[in-house]
Amino acid sequence: MAKDAEKKSKREGKHFLKDFKAELKKVIWPTPKQVVNNTVAVITIVLITAVIVFALDFVFKAVNTYGIDSIRSIVQSESNADEETQAENDAVDGEAETEVGNTTESENPTESSETVEESNTQE
């Protein structure tokens, strides 16, 4: 039985090679001129695609540098200006509160001087 299996596999191997050879005879091989033309066409398309990608990359980089970065810097400078304005407003509000506190002390000069005298006597 093992011998029959070996003979069958050898016949199938020979049959495969015959079929393979027959199929290769059916193939229409391109002429050297067609190979050159197709190769040139492929290389040309690849180069054109590379140029298009390079151009788009350059344009997007320029837009990013001169467009988006400029807008970002403008927005940041405006936000910094807003923060400075807010800080100035907070400082003005703080000074106003201090002035209000000072006027209360000046309205009651006797209380503040008495407090100072008491603290001096306790020491």
C-alpha cells in the first residue's frame, strides 16, 4: 500500500510539472519594447505622485507656519493681554478695598490710638 501511494504521488508530481509547462506556453510574454514602455510608465507615475506629495507637504507647512502659528500667537497675545487687564483690575480692586479699610480707621482715630497704647502698656 505504501508503494502505491509513492507511485501515485510521483505521477501527480510529473503531472503537475507537465501542466505547469503547458500553462507557461499559453502565457503571452511582453516584448522587450513593451517591458521598457511599462517600466517607464510606472516610474513616471511614481515621480509625478512624489512631486504632488512634496508640493502638498510644502504648502501645508507654509500654511502652518504663516497661518495657524500666526493665529495661535495672536490668540495667545490676546489672552495674555486679557490676563494683564484682569490682573490690573484685581490690583485696582485691592487698592480700593485698602482705601475703604483706611477710611474706617481714620474715622475712629481714638480707637486705634487706644489699641496702640494698650499694647505698649502690656509689654
